[in-house]
Amino acid sequence: MAKAAALDPDYYYNLSTYFIERTNETKAADYLGKAIALGPDSVTAANQAGWLIQYYLRQGQKEKARQLADMVGEVYSDGGLAAKAEFFEAVGNHDEAFTWFAKIEERYDYSDDLITFCARYKQKTGDTRFDQEAQKRLGKLFPVGIEKVTLNDFQKPPIDGTAIWEETNLIRQAGLKRGDIIVAVYGIRVHNFEQYTYGRETSKSPQLDLIVWQGRAYREVHASPPKRRFGGKWGTYPAR
């Protein structure tokens, strides 16, 4: 793959993903940095830069993280705007984080990232200052309101939910697998991936409490992946 990347820098993204999944962050960061620096597509670079920005912050390289966040924010893609917003969130500048998440809504008519940030902020700080902004938008994310459910509410196979399309070590360690469909998180019924990403930010617990359909039956799954993220490819079921 390294030989292929010498000819086509986009292959550095594959190498970075490979080492992220194997928790070798040093190599992952090196290859992702090469991909962003050498790749011809600024949108792809912006959409992939979020992990590297957070890596720089974990390493105490705040200025390097800020420079990369500024660069990808200028691209103004969905991923670039989110990466810059997440930089501000990570360094504790929540007003700027809100502003940059709002830019995603303004450009793409998509409020989910903004609402999820508001939920995450409230759980971390106990501050309700963004609650009113979140409430304005929750009706679009949950058209019939937030439904509270338990395992006993599910009998028949699901008609919708959040599907795992690709496995990672964290997914397997949790007893999950490709093709599983998550129908609830923290007791909130989720009909699509956007509702799932909101729901996982509604608790202070590092443990995710899920209700999952695994092909023949539903079961409860309790798992504690880092920052409640398993990695891999997820999406709405059925696929749009």
C-alpha cells in the first residue's frame, strides 16, 4: 500500500485507517498527514482531517491543530466545518463551536450536528444555555417526538434503525457484528443514524446502553468504546 501511495497519495488515507483501527496512532497520524498534504482533493482532505486535529490536541500540539482546523474550515465542506467546530469544542471555546456547527446548518440545511453538539455540551457541563436552540430543531430530527422504549417493546424484526455496515475490533469486542441493527440507545428509539448520533450524547455515562436486532432476536448490549464511538461504517437501515 505504501508503494501505491507513492504513486497516488489517496492511498495514504487507507494506510491511516488501517493503523487507526489497530490503535497505532503515531503511524496513523503520519500517513494521514501525508494524505492531506499531498492529496489533490481539498474536500477529501477536509473531510478526513478531524481525527488528525484531535490527535494533535492529545499530543499537546494546539497550534498545529489550530492551523489544520483553519485550513480545512476554509474549504467549507461538511467535514471541514465539523472539524473546525470540533476543534473549538475540544479547546473549550463553545461559543465558536456553536457558530461553526451552525455554518453546517446554514450551508447544507442539516441541523443534526448542531443539535448533537448541544446535547453533548449539556451533558458535559450541566449548562442549559443551548437548550432553546436545540429545542427549535428537535422536531425535524424526531418528527413524532422522542420515543422511550424498552426491550419488551420489540417483537417483530425492525423496519428501520441504525445499521453496522463494517466491523472493527471495538465492534467485535462489544459482541456486535456487521449487519446488526440498533433500534434504541439509552432507551430512545432511533429510526435512523442521525437519531442514533443524537441519542448517544444524552447520557453522562461512558457506557452505551443499546437495544440491537441480531438477525433472530433483540438483545441489550452494554459497551464502553472510547467517546462512545466504535469506528467503522454505520448508516441508516434500510439504506437510503
